[in-house]
Amino acid sequence: MKRLFPVLLAFFLVVGCCRNQRHSRNPYNLPIANTMEMYLEQVAENPDTQLVDLEEIIPGIALYIAYATENNFTGVPIYTSPKAFLCRPVAMALAAAQDSLKSIGMGFKVLDAYRPYAGTLYFYKVYPDTTFVASPLSGSIHNRGAAVDLTLIRLDTGQELEMPTLFDSFSDTASHTFTDLPENVLENRALLRGIMEAYGFHIYEPEWWHYNFTNARSYPLRDIAFEELMK
Ligand SMILES: [Zn+2]
């Protein structure tokens, strides 16, 4: 027993350490896939849960991933690459929507898509208001790769259409219920909403830029870094 004691102690220290590490990444014990092994198992079981690179599904899609820059409400880059991933059916629906927008010379500019759960934890720490930042208790639809933040651009100039606010303006003006806006801005917001709803997306009332896909909560929560997905 004397000789066993240090071995047991080491064992408990190691297990305790791993537990703490896991705990800090997932403090509410949510069913989150946070290893590539878990992710690949989910994809093998249900290919619809595969996170696909939006630039591969929609060649030429305009991206401005604010969270890969300092130009976001946290003031620091959250992602190490300006990439956009969505679960396959969500990306396919967005591709079909972009296709139909082309006929009127418009396209999307994607501002955010899949977000690893670690990002949601950090956002809440910086801005603990669950109207504009998802509660880490439930996770964000972005963590499921089933939500997208986006705006509209003119395809010929790449210029953004005027919308009620800038992206991530945490204000009443960002809400779909806010109507004290110039006519063209109301039309632009309605155009984005119309095209998104036609392709299976649903508004999130407080944010004009955020859309959830149908059955969004059926997609699993993930905490897999972009770099892992890009391998
Ligand atoms: Zn969003």
C-alpha cells in the first residue's frame, strides 16, 4: 500500500487536472463535441452535421469575419482565420438563396457563421446580456453551425446595402420591430428577410443580421477550432 500511494496520488492529480481543463471549456456540462474524434463520429452518423467551408459551397461569397479582427465588440480577434463554416444543409440553403439574389444583382456578405463554443463563453464574459450574446448555459445556434450573420451587397460594386445599424450594434435600432428608419433602409432589411425566409431561415427579432436555419437546435453544439476543420 505504501508503494501504491504515490501511484494513486499521481493518478488522482492527473484525472483532476483533466477534469478541471474540461470543466473550464465546458463549465455547464453541455453535450458539446470538443474533439475531432467526437466531431467525425457525429458526421459519420449524420452527414448533415458536417461543417462545410462556405467559400467552397458558394465560390466567390463575400466574407467579412469581424471576429477574426479587432473590429468587434470584444476588441480582440476571437478567430485566428477569417473563415465561415456552416452545417451542410444550412450552407446549401444559403447557396440557393444567393443564386436567386444574383438575378437582381445582389449577393450576401457573411459576417459570422459557425462559432466554437469557447467564443460564446468569452463573449458572455465580455458582455453578459443574453439579448445580444447567447447564454453559455444553452450555447449559441452559431455553436451548432446553423446560424449565420449577414448583410446584402451589390454584386457589381461590392458595396453593402444600407441597413438599420452596423453589425453587432447592441441597440433597439437593430431590432426587426424598429421602424423609425428611412424608407430605403426598411426596404433593404425587408429584402434580406424575404430572401432568407424563402430559403428556410428565421429571423432573430433583436438583430436584423442574424438568421437561424429551420430546426437549428437539432444540430449539435461544437467547440472545434477552425484550424482543425481546415485540416
Ligand atoms: Zn448571430
